[in-house]
Amino acid sequence: MLAGLLAAELSAALVVGPGGGRAQAQTRVVEGSIFNATQGGGGVGGLPVTLHQISALGPLNLQTDSDDQGRFRFEDISFDPARAYGVSVRYQGAIYGTDLDLSEGSPPPLRITIYDASSDDTIVSVASASLLLASVDRANQTVAALEIVNLANGSDHAYVPGADPMQLLRFGLPPGATGLQVDTRLIDADYAQVDRGFALFASVPPGEHQLTFSYRFPYEGDELTLEKSYRYGAGNIRVLASKLFQNGKVVYIHLNP
């Protein structure tokens, strides 16, 4: 599902014609074209294009294929203000798309940019990372942490994980971490916690993309030594850990970028 599409209650979108005649459903047209921004990239014809219509009752999707020039068109779309709308294109294992606002009528022609895929994770890096050690639960001897990572892809290819599980994007967590929550606006992203970290099931198109995750991890005694590594490097690291421990206790942090 496209990032940002919200479920809403299903209701009829009707307008009354002049003189109070029989109500008719409002309709829209959604059209656009697909552009491949990878130098020497593949063709844009024959690609599956989906018009998403999301309501409280679930998705109601329409599909078509792009023509030889990458153009697509959906006609006679019944507009319902209680629905959320979007368009997506699937290409070489990645999904590209955008949310739509149909409240003011048919939108201007769309331009959806796609990229050829690469499973080489060296094109992915961390432009910046922030680690916030937010609070301590002394009774349960755990620390609450929040991390914000800005993933960067400076190439003209989209990173798409290959079939090998080791090609998934991976991020480290302290030993014993629990309560993991992950949030990102990467389209169709999911995650799974594994030993000492988690794997992100997502493609990464060119540009910067924020990834936020929170968790709790245990500590022993009155001091904590935390070693943090970044598999994809880190151009800039910020750590906030003020007033974690009271009564003069200290948090020792070792970062290994």
C-alpha cells in the first residue's frame, strides 16, 4: 500500500443536478506518464499501473498497463470523499507512486519516476543518525531508546534486496532489545527483528529517506556501556543522553560507525 493512504468510512459521493433532478456520482480522470531516470535504463511500456481506492471496507483497485511511451489513463473514476486515492507502478521489484487529491476534480497529468534496480548495497549509506536514550526504568533495569536514521542513495539505481536474506537492509540493536517499533515512508516497507538487530524489507530509490525506530534494552548494575555500530556508515552522528541516571550515575557510550 502506498505510504500515507488512510482507511476511511465508505459513503456515496453524490451531486444534485439543476432543479433537484436525480443525483449522479462525481467522476474523475487520472492520467500520466512513467519516466525512467536511470541512464540507459529499461523501457517504460507495458508496466502494471494500479489506481488505489482505500476505504474502511478495504481496497478497491483498478489496473492498467502503460503504453509504449509510458502513458496511462484511468477514466470514469467514481469520486468518494471518504476514500483515499493513489497511483503506483511496479518495476523490477520496486514500487513507485504517489497519493492523489481528487476533491477538486481530476488532477493534472502525473509523472512517475522509476529506476532500474540494483542489489548492491554499497549504493546505500547513512547520511546522518541520531540516538536518543530517552528514559530509564530502574525497577526493570531497562533503557528506552529512539533512533532516527537518514538513509541515502546517491546513485541513479534503486536498491532492491536480492534473494539472499543477507541482502536485506540490516540495522543493529543492543542485546536483549524488546518492543521494537519501526516507521518509515519508504513504500511497501516491512521489517522483522532478528538476532542483534532487524531487517528492513524495502527498496530504496535515489535520494534521502528517514527511518525511525524505538525499543527498550536491558542493563545491569548502575552503569551502562553501549556499543553502537552502523553497517552503512554514518556521515554525522548525534547522541542525546542527558540526565539518564540520577544520583551521579553515569552512562558510558561507545559508538563504532
